[in-house]
Amino acid sequence: IMWAGVAEYLFGVRWRGIEMGVQKGKIGSVEDEKARVVAPDGTVTMPLTVPKSLRDGLIQKDVQVLYVVFPDYTGAILMRADGVEPEYEPKGEG
């Protein structure tokens, strides 16, 4: 029984009808530093925070992402599901 609780914690649980844990969906709309995600069942999230590293054109409508929503309906986009990341240029010399 203990392992079942651990699995629920790690892989997603339901709390008052809200699915928690890392989820996959596609971007429905982008609004400045936030984006709404459409879950596979068609549910649309409240605006979720987009990481600064993904704000420069990497998050667009219909892009698949991994995200998390908390019981208070806040949340964040964690990454693109295809693994695309921004290109970083080294700062400074040497």
C-alpha cells in the first residue's frame, strides 16, 4: 500500500477532481509570459507561466508541452514535449 501512495505522488493524483502531476498537452494560446494549454480531453487550463528560456518564440499555438497544474489552478509549463531547447551562447571570454 505504501508503494501505491508513492506511485500516486510521483505519477499524478487527483485532488478534489483536479489532475495533478506532470501532464502533456498542446498550447492553445500565448499571452505575454503565460500560455493556456489544451489537455488531450479538451480541457483548457488557466494561464500557466512560461519559463523565460521558452518565451522567445519556442512556445506557439499547437506546440506539445509538458506542464503541471496545482490545486489552486496555478501552474507552469515545464518544457516542450519534443525536447527542443533554446540555443545558448556562452557569455564572456575563455
